Amino acid sequence: MGKSKLKMALLGTVTSALLAMTACGGGTDTGSAGTGSAADPAKAADPISGTVRVSVFGFPLEDGIDPATGSNVKGVRELFKPLLAKHPKLNLEFSEVPTNDRKAKWQALLLSNSVDVLFLDSSIDFYNQGFLKPLDDFMARDKWKDNFYESLWSDQERFTNQTDHKVMATPGGLQTNTVVYDKQIFDDWGVEPLSDKPTAAEILEKAKKLTGKNPKTGKQTYGLYYDPRSSSHMMLDYFSDGNGVQIGQTDWANFGNSKLNFNTPAIKKSIQTMIDMVPYLPPGYEIGRGFENWGKAENNVAICLWCYKMDEVLKNKLTDRYVVTKGVRDKNGKTSYGTGRVFAMAKETKNPEASWEVLKLLSGPEGQKFFYDNYKELPTWKNADWVNDKDNPYARQLMTVVADTKNVLFPPITFSTIRPWMADIVSRATHGQKYDLDAELADIQVKVDKWVEEQKAIDAKKKTN
């Protein structure tokens, strides 16, 4: 009843949003395989038929040129042609969701029952609202789950629900970050290269030695780089002395039940480490500058703390110079983050079997090879024999990072309040401005406590609707 009332209340808004999405270029495609031969009993009995509405995000529908690589690439529409040929009674309707306001657009599609399969960046919110179908039965029937890196299922934001332990979505291309370094700068300074699994202490020690006038070139080099605006929260895990960042317990189904504590000695130490390493970072790093030459011959930054995309390195044929490590590990040998793209099924789909076939195509070997061939997306499919080490010599290292991940998760207030504050205090420290870490951590904890209390009211309202 609650969800029905909500749908009625938002019908006008949803209709407007969907009209806007259509007008903005998503378009639909029912394919040329919408009808089949009624005289063929095999085709008539095909259970994969009817219409599946697919909401595409992050990739173009049509063929074009990839702006990152300049290569000709196939659009997502091309991926589905063999599926449509195999199942002549299947129709696919596509819509595109733009990056801006994507969550509102997805919400609109789900509220109006206008979508069956979605490309998402996270699934937990929509699953907990009752909009996504658990996939466990499909996966068990088709023996699908074991095809992916086991560590992916530890991701409670995207794939496995914390409360009911159901599978919320199926994985696509790999997404991770790790420590990468420029071996040439190490050689110029006569510093031993980083270990394959470097510790935070090793990184900081060597970053200090690599900052200054390069003895070979006479040019200024800097020990390391990260962007505090987007990755300062992950540095809390990096600089935790191998213990992993401890922020308490987050109840992802009911945030009001969470018990969070950011004002701890361990977190203070990690933030102080970020402040202490400011002298080894290039000017402007706090606003994303000083890293423009990474991947190029003229690079002057020795270590990137939070890297993944190596397109510039590959384009410039500098793979012998830039080295990808297996990442900073905690005391259990686990990395901080490694996950995959998210493909999910709407709970209210009228065509679950055909929708599942679409999900299998997207997340299976055909789909993952398609995204690898066209967009250099590394696979989360374990037996990915299509990965070519000559094309991307970094692939195996990055896949190892994902295979060993623990997937640190942070509650939403991390991104709305805590990470911006951390970026700000680091920026103030960089420019010699006043800060009081103890007092500001206490203030952050007050805000965290207030947020949890506000979530209790929201949780109570959800239960009454």
C-alpha cells in the first residue's frame, strides 16, 4: 500500500521526468526482430519473448568514437543483436540516463514501472525501497554466481544486501583503484622501487625521498598525489596501520539504527598523516591540479595513491615506466576497494525470464568481452580468456586487486559532510591556515549523531507508508 500511495503522489513528477528523458535523446528501439514465424513450433515455444525495457547508463547506445581513446567503438545496441536474432519474439526498448540527476531519473523509471533492466552505479537504495528483484533463484538455477570473483559479493552497496543477504544485482566491468608509480623518477633518485604490495609507511618514506630537484633532470619532482576531494575517505583506510578504517556499524536498511563514531584516535591519526604528507604533494593538488602530466614522458609525480585508468600510459607506450602495484593491504592481506559495474532487474518487471537473459548477456562473457573490446573495461568474470596482456599489461595486476578486496563501505554522510570537511582541513593545512583537528573532529561527530537521529525519523516514516 505504501509504495502505491507514493506512486500516485509522484505520478505527475514521474511523467514529466520520463518525457524529459525521452526528449533528451535516449530514444527507444524495438529492433527488427519483433515478430517471428508462427508456423515454427520451436520459435512459438520460446519463453524469451515480449518486451524488455533497458535503461542504459555510462555507455552510448550508438556506434561512435570513444573520447578517452579516440578509437571507434560499438554502441550498446550492437551488443544485443545476436540475442534478438536468437529470440525473434523478443523486443528491446532502450532509454539513456544521463549522468546529471541520474538517481532521480532511475527513481522515476522505477516508480512508474517503466523499466525492466537498469545500468546503475549502486543498488542498495533502490533495493531497500523494494524496487529491485533479488536474483538468487536465477543465479542458483543457471549456476551464475560462481563465475565472478568471490570478493565482489562482499560489496553490500552494489551486490549483496546486508539485511536479507540476497543478491541485488549482477556485476559488470571491473572498477578499482590502486597504487601506481613512475619507475623513472625512482631510478633518477636512486630510490628502491615500491614493493608489489606496499605499506603506507613505505610509501610515505619514499615519497619524502622523491620530493625535490631531480638529480638527473634538475626539475622539481613530487613524491605522491591523490585528490582529497574524491578519495580522502579511502586514505583513512590506507593510513590505518593495517587495521582498516573503523567507523562503527552502518545499518544499510535503516540508517537510524547505525552506530557511527568518526571521532577516534585512529581516524585522527589517519587525517594527521594526510596533513603531514602535504609537503610531498604538488601545488594545487587539493583542487585536482599538479597531476596533468601523469602518464606522459614529462611526468613529475612519483606515486599515485588512488589510480586505475591507465589510458594515457598505454597511449604513450610507457608501460615499462609506470608500474601498477597490487595495492596497500591491511593485516589480513585485503585491499580497500574493488567492485564491478551494476546491472539490476526491476522488481515489478512483467517479463522476468527475458530480463534475466538480458542481465546474463550484459554480465556474462559475451557482454564483458564486448565492453573490454570497445571500452577497455576489465572483466569481473573469472575465466576471461579474452584479456590480452599485450594490449593491457596492467590487467592482471588490477584484477588481482579486485580478487583480494574487502570493499570498505562508508555511510552516505561520509560523502555529504565528512569527505568535504577532510578535503577542507587538508587544504587549510596546505595553505598555512588555522585548523584544530581535535575540535573539528568533535564537531563532525555531533553532525554524525544528528544525521543518525534524523534517519530514525525517516525510517519510522517508511514503516508507516
